[in-house]
Amino acid sequence: MNRIKFIATISIIAAILVSCSKDDYRLDTTSTDPFVRFNFLVSTSNIPLEYPSKNTSALPISTYENKSIKTLKVPVTLTSTTLKSPVKVNFSAATSGDVNSFSLNPATELLFEGNKLTDTIFVSFEKRWAGQQTISLKLENASDPSIHIGNLNSYALNDAFTITLGEISTTYTFPVNQFVIKGEVGEKIDFKVNFPNGFIPSEIENNPIFKFQNGFEYSLTHDDYGNNRSSITYHFTLLEDIQNDDARYETKITLVNTPNYIATGNISLNIVKPIKSPRDVQAYPASKFTDPTNAFYLTYGEHWFNNNGNCTWQTFNALTFPIIVSKDNENAILYSDKGTANPNDDVYHDAFKIGFNVASGTNTINSFGLKRWFSNESNSAAISPGFNITSALEFFPANGNSKTEGTVLVIPQDITIGSSAANTYQIAISGEGTYKEISNGLYEISFELKLTNDKLFGGTVSTQYRMYNNRVYTKPTPLTIECPKEVTL
């Protein structure tokens, strides 16, 4: 009997000890025992969290596999009441690889003062690492001996943090694919090249990342690379006057693959001075094919395409949107004053252009029925952004002011479509035709669409299109011309 009581007593004591040893991380600032520890948090998709992002359910981790060459931020937090005097905390760093492949800022000492109870170690990468490498950071001591190094528990101190450098893949892309310019000497535009996994400046300096097809003279400079290694901002300045309104001027800047960087997504940027025709914005042909009050407004189309060996009219539809422009845009027409007298909140639309895009999310819609042109295509906007043509058609009213008919232009541009991030194609699109009100309120756009890519099509292929602003229309009369076939990406 005594033996049983003795065992029970030991069990109770052990349970109490186990409970006490797991000290709930002691992350609150009300503790009377100040302590300092690494506070590296990640999202549910294992992406490092940076201020002001939060994840209240996450606990700090002690190791992280880094696959990016962007600067990695490692926060260190001091849990204490407001500090009456500054506190310095020393840390050490060791690596299993090349000590010259990275740098730390600060190098060895963190500073906490007042209400500033978090400091950050910035780990920057100066060159690529070969094979797996680790960087080990360790908190050593504090200038105030009352501050404990690590959490106040015995099982997750977080007094050390290890970075494993894994295999990286560096890519770059243009966030936009076209700018329209006025053609005036000295005109400037800024554009970015995005690097989702960062970049190393010396690799960009020593390897040209662009190829050019120049239609006019300009200069190109870029900002200092700085510490933000996620993008580079370039500055374009036009050096000649291109004011012939009857001519189209275009320069194309294309990202090229280099030994270390793969061009993905939008790889070409077109800078265009289009043909300029006098047009009355009150004709407002774009309004015949859009409804800004309906995020799911569709236009409906037919294109002459191969179907099991036979050429037929095949249907498609696409979410269609107006193009928002600034008040000083030459094609701007007031859409809404938002019911206020304040002109700063007014919304303007381009009176002559429409585009196709998703209402939300990262998938794609079927601009021009392009998904029928390909097999094995990716529907992700990250891989096939060309399925969402946000500036697609431009209208030229008859006599500059007709509200019922005119000509239409497929806005020339390069679009990107692929089956995977490693298998994408740049396809140049263009075309022209007419538009007309064919019955009360029903408008038809009739045009030819041209697609150009040497590898996919052996050059340029084209076919006929009809588009309507209503789902009820008469099927077009069959044509007697050849039609394109589906190609495999």
C-alpha cells in the first residue's frame, strides 16, 4: 500500500515538473525577467514574415532554408519593460562555406533602447554559393547582465539561428508590357524589372540583360542597386521628336536569358507612339462594349478555326473592362464624379480602348479565344499572362465622331503564353478591321487577328474574328478561307 502511494506521489511530482519546464515561451512583455532571443517567424507557406505582417499563432523557428538571394532579415527581440538605458547584445556568426559569400549588418552587435525592443540582422548575399552551406548565428551576451540569453525555458531557447542555403533559381520579368508615349523630345518614363528571388549586382552589371529593337533614339539609365534586391528601376528618356501623326513608332526592349537569370512572364516591353487620328471622345465607342457596373460583363465572339479537320465559326467569350486613365490623357472621358464636388476622386476612362481580364484572382480569361489556339497551355497568369490582354482593342470612329461605326485596331503587342515557367513563348499580336451597329443596340466588331512566332507557327498566322456586345446575335456566314490549327506548347 505504501509502495503504491510512493509511486503515485512521484508521478504527481513528475507531472508538475514537466508542466513547469514548458514555460509557454514567455514572449509577453510583462515578465519581470527580461530575456533576448531570435524571433524569426514564417507564414503558413514558409515565407519569412516582415513587419507589419503578423501571424499570431506562429512560434519562432530556429532553422530556415533560404532559396533566395534577396537580403534575409533575421529579427531579434528583447522581452522587457521599457528600457531606461540602452542595451547592447553581442552575437557571433559562423559558416560551413565561403565566408565571403555573405555579409551581416550589423556585424556583431545589436542595440535596444526605450520602446525599441526589436533589432534586425540583415544577411546580404554578395555572390552565389556552391552546394549547400549553413550560416549559424548565436546570441552571446548582453551589456546588462540581468538579461537572460534565450527564452526562459529548457527546450526552445531560440538563442541560436541557423540558415541553410539551398538551391536557388533566379528569374526576372517586366511587371507591364507596354507604354504609350507622346513623342516629345525629353519625354521620360520609368519602368521596373522585377526579380522575385533577388539579384546580385555584379551579375547584372557584367551580363547584358536586354536586347533591343529600336524605332527611335533614346537613353536608358537605372537607379543605384541599393539594398532592395527585388527590382531595378530604369529611366527612359526620348532623344528625338517623333511627331508624324501618320506613322507608328515602336521600340521593343526584351529580357534575355543569361547564365544565371531566366526571363519569365512578360519578357518584352513595347514603348509605342501610335498613329494619331483626331477623335471626338463623345463618340465613346468603348462604352458600347463595356459595363463598369458589372464586374462580370462579357463580350461574345466567333473565330474561324479548325475543328476536327473542318474550318468553322467557334464561339468564345471574355470578361471585358474599360481602361482607367488620368484626367489629362488625350482620350479621357469622365465616367464618374462619385457624387462629390471634389475633382480629385473623379474616374476617367479611355473613350477608345477596351481590355480583357479576370475580375479577381490569379487565373486567366480567354481573350480572343486564344486558349483554343494551344494545347497543354497553363491557365495561370504567372505563366500565361497573355491570356489577359488588359489593353486589347482601339476604336477609330468614322469621321472622328461617329457613334455607330468606324475602324478597329488590335493594339500591337507581345503576349506571353506557356505550359510551365520553363516553357513560355512570346507571341506578337496585331490586326485591324471595322465595327458597326448592325441592329438597335447590337454592335459587331469584324477584324483579322495575326499571331507571330517562328517556333510555334513558322512565322505569322491569322484568322477572322467577329465580336458582339450581346449574347444574342446571328451566327456569321461560313467563310471560304483556310483556318489555323491548334499547336502544342
